[in-house]
Amino acid sequence: MIIHLLISLLFAVRAVENYEAGEELSCKFKMRDPFDLQRRHGGIPLPLGVFTVQKEGFPDALPAIRTALSHVHTRSCILQGYRLEMIVKDTHVSLFFGRHLCKTSQGMKALFDLIASRPRPVAILGGQCTEVNEPIAMALKYWQIVQLSYAETHAKFASSDSHELFPTFFRVVPGSRNTNMAKCKFVNHFGWKRVGTVKQNDQPRYALPHEALTTRLEHGFGVKIAHTAGVNWEQIETVGAELDELKVCDRRLIHLFFRFSRFCERDVRIILVDVDEEMAATVLCAGYHRGMYGDNYVWILPGYHSDKWLNKTHDNCTAEEMKEAARNHFSVEFALTRRDVDTKIIGNTRAGDVWEEISNLDPNNTWRGYLYDGLWTLAIALSHSMGDNAEFSHHKMIEAIDNSSFQGLTGKVKFANNERLGLVDIKQWSEGEYIPFAMYDGAEDEFKIIDSTAKGWSPPLDSTITERRREHISSLLFLAMSLLALIGIFLALIFLLINFRYRNHRFIKMSSPNLNNIIIAGSICTFASVIMLGLDTRIVSPDVFVWLCYMKTWTLCIGFTLSFGAMFSKTWRVHSIFTNIRMDRKAIKDSKLFLILGVLLFIDICVLVTWAFLSPFSYTVTELPHIFPEFQPEDNIVIIPEVEKCHSSHSGVFQAILYVVKGILMVILGCFLAWETRHVNVPALNDSKYIGTSVYCCVVMSVLGLSTSVILQERVNEMFSLASFFVIFSTTLTLCLVFVPKVRCHSILGGVIELARNPVGNEPRAYRRGLMKSVVAKTSQPMSPQPRS
């Protein structure tokens, strides 16, 4: 007797362990004795309420339930000494504008009938409609009766307060928690980090899970929600406008208004949709007319376990247009059954055999697999909630369902927070049918691709590839211009050496060698500014680049003032001498010329110092108009050129001041003085004519250089090449016009150079006086018409 009790206890412990481990609770067909079956069928009845809809054309739940009930009684060891008895109640539906609507009143009547019956049902399996399930679930908590729905997928039963509102409500069909996670895993699998969404505002069935989906994507997977478009039936005409918020920029729009286009920032290619069937067709049709279809877009829709909505005619799209719009879209829906049909499930039966058996009874019932697993779930929970002396505990039953873990027809049956963790299928529409693409197992939190070989499809990018291309000056161009600038500096140094070596020669001495040295120093500064103009962050750091902004501005500005100011001063002296012949006995010393030059330099330095303190330079990168490569017709790549600039908030003001000073005092007055002295040709002042030519040249080059630098400021190579050319050309021409005539040839054939012929410059005094008088008399007649006294 003791041994028999120990063996029974051992089998009982093994059965509990198998249940907790998720193994099948079956007797493996050992109950072959007819007496055992008769005793089982004659056990204590356990009433089980069943809510279903019994209407022609509506899926019948009873065949699958009866099959499961038969398997519980004949293929398992659970509920020994008990038998389940169904109390079926019809909750009724009505046809309204072609749609079946459940009647809440009939559902509540069915509930009260069950509560009033004796014995009262220990649990309820069903119903199918939210309009019936919601009031029943809220009422059952007062009787502590468990309700397990096989078809309820509404997100309100998985909200934050659902456990308080519906504490005894469970659902065996996977809800939005599973489908949302499947969508997140799907997006994450392909590495998409930017998506857009569309939700139906007037349908809580789709709006509520959509909010949970976007939150999980952003916080759980780091996916950016570019925009959420809201649609509803009351404002159906705004669907297109909402999709425009997700649409990729048009090329022409980017070229014209790239800085102001808010749509360009979204550029959505991956679109997750939560709408009903009819709205889904409307959204796809609107997307077709906006070009939001094809290989560069992915539409992820809810699964409706049907493709009839795709074959319906639409007001704005033909059948061919809808076919093109829906091509390669994805649907995410709970799985009807498990894919591994050879797995042994509860009852020690092959899954494929059970599926074939219940499908033969009602192949059109979407919920047949969940009806089967739902009854098994209640049977196992009841077996663990029945105590000694047939005492039933509602709390134990709720706890048993929460701890359920067995292999069912629809996958592993497991619950979390009263919600099933089940299988979700992801299918792709290809060539007129849905093809299995991926699967998500909520019980194991496992995502895997089933078949990714859909014809003509590959995962697109989640947005246009943005390639930021820093526009730098061509290295070859920089080297060429720098070489020319260095040659110019070398030429200036040669002239400086000549000017210093022959400073006592009459040609050099009478043309103010000190001012000539100033012209050479200014020319060297302008040549150096060309080299600094081509330096960028490839060679120096951004901090050094800011200092270069100051250096090239100061060297160019001061170099121009030194060169042009010295020429201006010398031209003024020539003009002063020959417009008033009485001044021939008065010498205009170099000190006066240096004073004029000092005033011009002082003005420049004051402006530059004020500029540096009030509006300092900073390193900035400016975007240029977007470029679309011609080999990317589908807008997959956009190039954003960027240029480095020296930015100063009030640079325009200080530039204008410098332009006015140099324009009025140097250019205008310099051109006037050069014009007035155009007839003067004095060997003692032999460079006056060439200085005038240099003034003209500087004016023209300055105007052209300033204009091109403003117009071509976004084209770095063109701007640098033209600006450098104008600076180098005008500076070199000025040096040559001022200093080359001093190395004058007396005979082209003989090549006798003046400086070499007479390096001291000691011509006879009589010769110099006579030459001076003849030239002065000749040049002063048209300028001074008064008769001599």
C-alpha cells in the first residue's frame, strides 16, 4: 500500500514538472479500456460557457471547440474524474450596410443567462466582437469568472489600465503587443532608422496600438519617426495632403527652395500603416498618384487575413494602378497556425494532423487554431484550480493561465499580463498573392526570415543617401596660382634689389626710391594674400583657418593701400608740379607723400581693428544647392556641397566702408590725377605716365575682381582662379610699368642698358637743365595759357 502511494505521488510530481516545463500533458493513448472511458465521461460536470455567433455565412466556432474537447477527454490525463460541458450562447450579429455588427444587448443577455444558470460556469470561452467582449469583461470581474477570447485583438485590452478594468479577461489570440514587436523587429532587421507612419484617427482599434508602436520604435530601437500622418473617413479628401508630408522632395523643389523646404527634411521611404481595409486601399491609391510606390518604398500594412480589399474597385485608381501601388507591400498579422507541422503538440498529436482535422470541418474559420488552443488552455487551468473535494478556486485558475506554457496548434501557448505571446506572420504581396516572408515568435522573442527571395525586390534605403561633399580648391589650381604668386614675389625682390643698388641714379632718385620700395612691399603683400586665399582646413586646423581670415584680409587691404597709395602720392606730386609752373622752384619732398600714405593706412587700420573687435571672424560651413547625380534617377543619392567660409556678422558694413574709402580717395581721385597728367613725359619724373597706366589697370582689375568674387562665391575654384588672376595680373603689371622703364634700352640692337651705361647718373648739369626747360615749356603751354611777363 505504501509503495502504491509513493508511485502515485511520483507520477503526480512528474506531471506537475512536465506542465511547468511546457511538455505535453498526455496519456499517450494508454486509456484503451472502455471502462476507463465510461468512467471519465461519467465524471463530475464542469460547466463551460461558450459565446459564439450562429449565423449563416459567419464562421462557426463549435466544430473546432468540439474537436478540442474530444481531444482533452481522450488524449490527456488532465481533469481526471471531471468532464467539461459546454453551455453555448449566441451573441447574434446584424447586417448593416454590408458589414456585420455585433449586438451588445444580446451579449449581455447571454451573460446574464449564464450567471443565472445552475451550476454557474467556471469559465467562459469567447466572444468574438469587441462590442460584446468589453461590457462582459467589465462585468465578470465582479463574479470572478475567467473569460478567454479566441478572436479579440483590440488594443484597449492591453492598455495601461486594462488589468484594472478587465482583471479576469484573457485572449489566446496574439494582440497588438505581438504585431508591434514584429514590426519593430522587421524594421530593425533591415537597419532602417527613419520611418513614417499613417494612422486612422477615428478608429481606436488602429490608433491605440499605433501610439504604442511609435513609442517602442523610438525608445526601444532608436528609430526616428519622421512624421505621423493622420487620416479618417470624415476628412477623406485630406489623405493626399497627409501623404505629401511624407513624400520625398521633388528635384526642382530642392534646386529652387532647398533652404526653405520642410518636406526635404522627412524624405520617408519606409511607411508603417495602421488603418482598416477600405482606408488601406485609399491610402495606397493616394500614394500611387504621388509616386510613393515602387522599389524605393516599403509599405507595411496590418494583416487582414484576406486579399479581397485589393481586388475592389477604387474611385481614383484603376485596377492596374492599384496593382502597381500594392506591389511588394508587407502585411503583419497573427499566424493561423504554426509552421512546423511535424511538432508533437498537446495531446501527443502531430500539429499537421490536428490542423487538417479541424480545417476539414470549417476551412473558412480564421480562428479555428485559437479555438482549439483556447479550450486546451482552459482545461489545463481548470485541472490546476480544482482542489480537494471538487473545490474550485478562481484565483488559482487566473494564476494557472498566467503560468501556462505548452505547445499548441498555434505555437507555444504562453501569457504575459493576460495577453497571449504568440506567432506573427509577415507576408509580402508578390504576383497577386501573399508569400510568407518572416515570422516572429512572441513566446521566445525570436524573429527570423523565412523567404527573402521575392522576385525583383531588395531592401531599399530608409531615406535618400545624403553625401556631404566639402568643396575645396583644386590642389593643382592652388599650386599653379601659388607658383605664380611666388614668381611675382621673386620679381618684386629683384626690383627691390635694383632700386636699392641704383638708388643714387638720377632716374631712380628722381622717381622717389623710398616710395618705390613702398610699392614693392605692397606688391609682396598682395602676392602673399593669393597664397593665403587658397589655404583651407585640409592644410590647417579650423582655429588656424580663423587666423588666416584675418591675415588674408589685412595683407590684401594693406598691400593694396601701400601700392596704390604710393602711386597715388607720386601722381599727385606730378599733377601739383605741372598744373602750377611757379612751383618749379619749390620741391615737394617725400615726407609729404609719406604723410598722405600714412593717412590712408591709418584709415585702413582703424576700420580693420574695429571690424576685428565688433564683428570677429568665425569658421563656418555653408551648404550649397543639392546635386542629384544623373546615374541615380530614383533620387537615392543627393550630394550636398559645402564650402568653408570666414563668417562675420557685420562684414558687409565694414567691407562697404573700405570700398568707399578706396573707391573715392584712390580710384576716383587716382584716375582723375592720372588723366590730368597724361601728357607729362619728363625724364626726371619718368614714371608718371606709367603710374597713370597702372592706376587705370588697378581700377579695372579691382572692379572685375570684386564683382566676380561676389557672383562666384559658391564656386570655389572659379572664384579663386579669377580672384588670384586679377590680383597677380594687376600687381605684376604695376611692378613692370613702374620699374621696367627704368631699365631702359638706348638701342634695341646694341642692348645698351641705361643703368649699365651710366650707373651713377651724373649727366652734365647743363644737359639736365636744358632738357627740363624744353619739356616744361612744351607741356606747360596747353595747361597754362596766360602770357608770360
